[in-house]
Amino acid sequence: MLILWSHFRMCFVVRQEYYFHLRSSPSTDIVAVSIIICSVCYVLQGCYLLQQLESLLEEYLSGFEWAVKDNANVPKAVSGLLSHVLGSAIYSEAMRILPRDSVKLHEDGWIYIYKLRDGSITRPYCGGLDARPIIESGLKTVTVISKPPKHLDSAVDQLVNATYMFSHERTGAVGLYGIDVVLSPYISRDRLDYRSVKQNIQRFVYNLNYPLKSGQSPFTNIVFAFSNKFYRTMPVASGDKRFRFVIDMYENYIEETRKILKAFAEVFSEGDAVGQPFTFPIPTSIVNSDFERYLREDEELWNLYWQMVAKTGQMYFLNGYRHKAEDLFSFCCRLLSDMSRVRDVLHQAKGVWDMPPSVGSINVVVINLPRLAMIARTGDDKAMWDKLDELLEISRKTLMWFRTMYMKLFAEGLYPMTREYIDSVNPFKFYYNTIGLIGLAEYASIMLGEPYLWLKASPSIIPQIVKHYNDVLNYVNSRLKEFEEYDDVLYNVEEVPGETLGVKLAWKDVAFAKELTRSEDLSIYIPVGEVEGKKVPFYTNQLSPPYTALHLRHQLEIESQCQKLFTGGVIKHVFIDRELSADTIARFVMRTLKNSDVVYISVTPTIAVCPSCGYRIVGRATRCPNCGTSIDLWSRIVGYYRPVKSWNSGRVAEFNLRKDMSKDIEDIAI
């Protein structure tokens, strides 16, 4: 669309030149020719532009899947229509200006470049905000400047608004670190009762779920820092002059922090006015000995916390037993940042109290692993590794292109929030160039020549699966270290969520597999689910896929051996279709994280909600027993809760194949 607009502008210039000739030479012939040429140009360009617009409008209004359900977080509305039209224009422009070899590989399905329709040619992918600088200096925008907040309600409002403002400068997630700790002093200073605290937390959660970012709510993540000793022992951030010379530490407000966590647990458990679970913010707890002691000292909080997880699944768990809490931040649904690497760089110039105010990802280029495995199945392992090397090099070039573009736009002043709260010189110093991997489970089945690998439930083959995973992950990590040394920027590798790309690449690989000259039809390795009578392929986004017949204990064995190799992010979602007791969930999570190297995990109950009367239950109910209304099923499409009816067909196909792990959880929790 941008190209069409540039052509349209060119016609305008041509018309102006002809009018100049008209004024300087009053020849009747020139007048006639000028009018005819300009009129034809305007009509042709205008008609083509109109046809494109009509086509996009028709796609959206007719419910074309990739127009309406490309992102489950975007509701069908006029704002979604506008996003579809503009996104198509931006995508066309991206295909024009990105490196040609990158575009070709993206279109052919070898790689997938993130967020092109969301404007990734102009904005980085995701990043985190430390809540402390916002509280300390107040919210400063290009239109309004606020003083540092003096009270809890104004602090909450400033954090919400900062999140929205920052999300406009990112295409993906925005993380907010330490909100529980940073807000705690206000409760003491304002002498607030629990009701007031809960009211403020409720406002925080509701406000982050309104679709105010281009028709969608911003993808937000919060990390509770109460179990991070490094963060707890920091001096209290306050711009309030009354406390300017008061030496105070956050660890003095443990009881107030508990009130905040209790309020979050209750708000998440209640859901909205009709019982729907909140999509955002996605909360993360760092689970370690401090976490356990902190919760167990307050029995009511312990029970509320685990009841929330059992009923709503509203928590991610970061393993702080095997990894230092102060060295691991989580800023997106999966993006983990090992702060020990970043802090080594930071401490060259700054002191022990400082941490990078924002860590994130420049962008993500995803490598299609199942297709590489198909190359190996043709009998040429070397060709597969050579192709992987080629894809890594082109991904590197693409990511450096993005980084250069963002720095140019930053120099032009297009990221005011980034300049104010990150860095006024080089804000992307601690942003990673991220290589993503999709379809690892399918990659393993192809490499092993076992199309039904994950359905056989044979633990004996786990060592071979782990070997294939580790081989490719170790190789990618070794190449990324070389890239870091040469480019002088950070690189990491992520197990990507793949909400849309995992489906689009699977469709492309169905065709690709049939083109390979081989007696074996490799398309049988691509998982397929049924949606409304149609077979739909998809790629999974976990090391152990949700449709596997392996016992959860064996799935966690795989995750434990391989998750730690994902330097950029990874997750194991455990799906359940019936409500388990809070005690069972607590024992399962604590035992898993204490006794394994699993880095990141969630328990995800399927939630049935009646949109009419608010009836809610964990399970796959279809009709409300109270009023007879058709029930909405909610689950995590990839990393966040949305109603299944808003998902694309590939993710619905995957949902229909998910195994209920509730019995396995009970086995492990005994």
C-alpha cells in the first residue's frame, strides 16, 4: 500500500509538471495531452488503490482467518479492520526494504521474521521496564509531565500509563519488574487498609486489559520481586520530598508486599464482572527458598495464592532453586534474560546498586526446524547443517538490519519513552538479537524417523530425543557466541510461542514435503488436528508437545535436560481439564522446581465461562447448567489466556489434541 501511495504521489508530481508547461507554453496540444495523461494516471492508480482496499475490507468482513484471527488478542472491531489494512501496507513495505535474501527465505518458509504486519520495521520487539525509575522520577511524556507519585493510587496510574506509552514503542510484550516491592512503601506511608490496596490492584489489572493499544490490550508481564534478595535490599525509590533524606530499604515492607500479592491473588481468582479470566498482565513468581518462606509465614496468603493457580492458572513459575533469582529476569511470555551476562557489561562502568533499566529483544527471526529435518531425511545430514548455518547467517544479517534501523529512528527522536527511561545514547545496548526455533518436537520425530514418536509413550527413546535437541541447541549457541564477538551485541536463542507462524509454516511444509523426491511422504510427520470437519496442520512450541502420551514425569525429564540451553526463553505448559486442590498444585510446582533443572513452567487449567450468568468451572463444559447458554472455553493459546473461539484454526486443532495432565500432576504430587 505504501508503494501504491508513492506511485500516486509520483502521478501528482507529473501533473504539476504538466501544469507548469501549460503556464509557460499555452499550446492547445500540450494542454490536451497534459490533462489526458494526468487524468489517466489518477484514474488508474486510484482504481488500483481502491481495489486493494476493497479486497482487504472484504477479507476482514467475510471473516478470512488470517485477517480476523491472526492475533487472538485483537477483537473483531473497526480498530481490528484498520490494523488489518495498515498491517497489509506495512508488510508490503517491509518486503520491499528488507534484505532480499531474508525476504525470499521468509516467503518460502525457511525462516519467519517476527511482527512485520505490526510494524517491526519501525519498532523493536519487546522490552522490560524497571518500576523504580518511573516511581522515582514521575511519568514524563511528550505532552504531560507528572511529578513523582506520593500516593498508591497515583503510583498505580503512572505505572499503567507508562506501560501503555512504552507499548507504543514496541511491537510485542512490555514487562514491568518489581511492582509488588516498589508499591509496598505507599501502603505504610498512606496507612491504607487491605480494601484500599485491593481496589488499587483491581484498577491496575482492569486498566491493562482494555483494548487501548491499536484495538488491543498491550501484551504485559509483571515479575514479582519479593523473593529476589538483590531487589528487596535496594533503597526505596521515592521522588517525594518528605522522604528525600530517609534511608530506607524495601525489605522493611514485607507485610505490605504480602498485601499486594494477596490482592493480586483475589483479583485474578475473581476474574471480570462475568467471571472471565484476565488476559494480562501475565504474572511471574521467582520460586526459591525465600519464596516458600515468604508465603508459608502467612497461611492465608499461601492458600489464596495456590487456589488462584488451581482455578485460573494465573502464574508462571521461574526456577530460583537452580538459578539465582537476581540473575534471571522474565520480561515477556517466554523471554528470559540472564542478567549475569548483562551485569558483567554494566559493572564495567557502574556500581553494584545499578541494573539495566531495560532488557529486551530487538526482534526475532525464527528458523523452521522441521524443514531442516526433512532435508536430513533425504539422506544428507551435512546438507542440513550447512543449511542451518546459512539460515543463521541470514538471520543475523536481518537482525542487524533491524538494530541499525531502530538506532536511526531513535536518533530522529521517535522513541521518547525509550529515551527518557532507558538511555539517551544507546538504549538497545542490553537488547538481544534473538534467534527463534519452532517445531522442536516435530524436528525430533523426523530426525528419528518416527512419525508417531510422541504417541507411543515410550520413555526408552528419551535419551535419543534429548541428544537431537542438545545437538542443534549447542550448535546454535556456539554460532551465536561467534556472532556476539564479531558484532559486539548480545544474541540469544528462544523457543518461540509461534501462535500464528507455527501454523503458517506447517501449511507451507505440507506442500514442501510433497515436493521432495523421496518414497516416504514426509508430511505424515506434521501433526494434524480436526476443526469443523477439516484437517489442519500445526507445529508445536514446546520440547514435549501437549498431545504426547508420555507421562508428565517423563516430559519434565526432557524439559529438565534441555530448557537451560534456551538462553532467550522457554516454557513448559502443563494443561489440565479439571480443578485440582490448591495443595496438590503447590506440591507439584515446588517438587518439580526443587528436584529438576526445569527453568520455567505453568499450570494451565481449561476454564469454562458462561457469558450470560457468569457460571465458571475448570473443565471442557459446552453448555451452562444454570441458563443453558453456550459456554466459552478459555485457555492459553500460547502464553496468554483467550477464548478458544478467537483462536486461529491451527491452534484450535492443537487445543483439541491436548492431553489432560491432571492425573499425572496428582501422581507427582503424592
